[in-house]
Amino acid sequence: MTDHSASASIAESVKPNAEPARSDQWIDRLINGWSWRIRSDWLGLFESPQCPSWLDLKSDPRAKLFKSNKIRDVFRVETDHGAVFAKIARPITWSDRLRRLVLGPDSLREWRAAEYAARHDIATVVPVAAAWRRTKR
């Protein structure tokens, strides 16, 4: 796990006409100091001893780096539920940190955008989890 990580998003592949994620389908958990919002039908994976180490995917053989840039890594991860994509974001500059302070964690912004797209019948990824670490004060 990188100390500078700010958020993580995990999503299934693109699915047209995805059903909107209703708030009653989401479970909030605190895991190793990270706040997680997990889709209830995926909770078993996240509570399983075989759960990937989402914040240390470079060392997990089920994860393959899909793409990377200076602000995030995207991994394709094979799970018992099927393949998912995990985005690990990290702040680089003070403006990144300020944006996250004002707008919220990247993972929650992406989750909201996917939920909006699904409600409006726009093909999108289906988020299964989002994680973020509270800013240290």
C-alpha cells in the first residue's frame, strides 16, 4: 500500500443499460483505516480471506497492470466474481489535494458519475466498491 494513495475504485466491465445503484444496495465499512462503500452483492469477496489486497495490487498475481500515469494505476483483477478493474488514485500536487478536499475523493466522484450514467441509460462501468482515506489533519 502506498502512503500517498487517496482513493480506490473497483468496477465491473462496461454494461449497457446498467441498473442504477440504489443506496440500499451499498454497505459502508471501515477496513484498515480506509472507508469503503461496497455493493452488497460483492460484500462476500471483500470479506473473504482470498480477497485481493486492493491497495497493493502490484504484488497480487491475480492483478495485471492495465494502464498507469502519474496520478493513478488501473489494474485488471481476476476474482471469483469475474474480472474487475481497480483504479488506484494518488494525489501528486497541492492542487490535486485541494481538488479532493473540495470535491471529495476521486473514487466517490467516479461512483456518482457511474450511478448518474446508469440512471440515464448511458453505457457505463458498474461500480462494485469505492475506498478512500480521510485526509490527515
